[in-house]
Amino acid sequence: MNQSRLTPDEWQETARLVSLDEADFPAGRHAFHREELMNFIDQETRSAASATTPAPVRRRRFVRPLIVIPAAACSLAVIAAGVLVLADSGGGYESPLAGPALTAQVGAGTAQGVPHLLNQISLAAAKRPAPTVRAGQYIYIESQVGTTYEKTVGDKTTVVGDRIHRRQVWSSTDGAKGWLIDPAVSPPGGETLDHINEKGEIEPARLGGPSYDYLANLTTDPDTLLAKIYTETEGQGNSPDQQAFTTIGDLLNESMPPADLNVALFKTATKIPGVVLVKDAVDAAGRHGVAVARLDETSGARTEWIFDAKSYTYLGERTIQVRPHGGESGKIKPGTILYTSAITARQAVDEMKQVPSSAA
């Protein structure tokens, strides 16, 4: 096989002529460069709190999606390798869902057939009935999610996970109000996701924090949309192309794009270099499907959008480590699932915290 004609994802999945250690970054050269900022914030927070208190547990979680994070977490959040990294500023916190790292077999990726698959997904999306959303309603999205992260106690780092669990998000159509229930990241009963500043004004929506109203007015021309994505996300992520892929994936995963935009997103994805097809991927609910994916060459993690292989219905998303020596510690091994989701309900409801009968 001619290695020079393969994408980095295909090469990693098929080549075995040299060892993975020789083919990839040397041990210790981890991918998450933006974690340096996280380390600085973490250290400064602890120094200010107490110079004599013994070092507590330092916990970092890979929690997606990026578009709905509690306001209180924003000051301690940075984006690294297409995932959200949070540092727990309190001591000794343990997630009620903590368990072993989530793992799966890494499927082979190929660039062949990607345009055809995305075209089929676009055609299927165009045929589905457009969702009915009225002003004043809330977008309700329910999913099953799980994460794997690095946990540091003193000078010892281990790789652990939050087992797959139910996540519920409500967002008003104008983006002003929202609510999150996710036992891995929110207190019992949930927490607010309101986007209102100290002046009582609604914070402007954007690609990284969209409202339904914002998405309803977004361009549906693929070239214009992709240019907007590159412009608005400049400097984010590990590369412009990877961040563009991540941004589209976030919109697919935990928002409800209007029908025309939904189709446009798939057409836009065909224009991003490095996108591959994975014939078998599994979402957080255990559903098998075909995936549109892209490998982050810096982190060595691959983000996969998973679709039903027959109906092309969007099932969920998975970020899986493909290359060795992942994470800040270099201990995240190939096959580690950094994030997995399965969308189980997505529709408009009339009240905050209302659960549709189909999801109750």
C-alpha cells in the first residue's frame, strides 16, 4: 500500500511497518498544548486559596459538547484537542459516576467514499419533516454520555472515566435561559445555563454558543458557512480544519439546527480536508453505525459523527484516542473513549424542565 496516498487517519489505522512509538510523537510529548493555560489557572487558584493546605485532588474532565457549559465553569475552561477540559478548583471532589476508563476497538478510517456518504446523509436530512419550533419554547435534548479523563492526586496521574449516564439540556429559543441536568458536571437537580449579563442583557449568540434563533438566521450556503466558521474560530483548537470539524459536530450533537441548515452542515463538512469514513462506530447507547470522522493530528484523538447505516439518522458522537501517549500525562492509550454520546430525544417543549412523553 502506498503510504503517501493515505490520510494521516488511514496511515495510523493500517500501517504496521514500524512500531507505533516510532511512528508517532515520543513519550512525554503530549498533544494538549492549551493545557498549559489550564495548569497556570489551576496553580494560581490554589496559591491564592492557601499556601499551606496539602495539595487536593486535581481533576480534569473531557466534557462535550462545548456549546452548553455552566457560566461558573467558564473561568476554568479551555479548549484542547476539540474537547472541553475542566479543572476542579475544590479539593477532593469525586464524581458520583467515577469508574474505569471507557474503551473500544478503534475502527479503520478511509478517505474513500466520504463525499458519497455525506451526500446520502444530506439527502436523507432533506427528506425529513422540518421540526416545528415556536417563539418562547425550549429546545430539549436528552442524551446518554460518558467521558474519560486524567485524574491527578499529588504527583500521581491515573486515567479514569465517568460511566455512561443520562444528560438533559433545555435552551430557550432566544438563548437567554437554559437548564442542565448532568450528574457528572452539575449538582443534584441541575443548574442554570442562562446567558444574561450583569446588565440584564442577553449575551449575543455565536457559533460556539448558538441559540435556535441564531441558527435559523445562519447562512445555508456551504462555502459562505465554512468561511464564517474559519473566521469565528480562528485561533481555537489544534488546527483550523480540526476546529471547523469540531464546530459542525457540536451543532449536530447538542442543538437543533433548522432543516435547511442541517442539510448545509453536511455539505459544508465535505469541504474540510482530512475527513474520513469509519465503517463501524458505536455510540453511547451501544448502537452501531457508520461514522464521518476526522483525526486531530496534534492530540491523536479522532472525533466521529455516528449515523444509522440505513436511514442516515444522526445517532451521536464519539471521540476516541487513536495514537499512543495521549493526554497531558501521555497515559491515554489508543482505544480510550474520551467522549461518547447518544442522542435519545430532541424536540421543542413549552416549559423549562418539561420532558416530552417520548423521553419520559
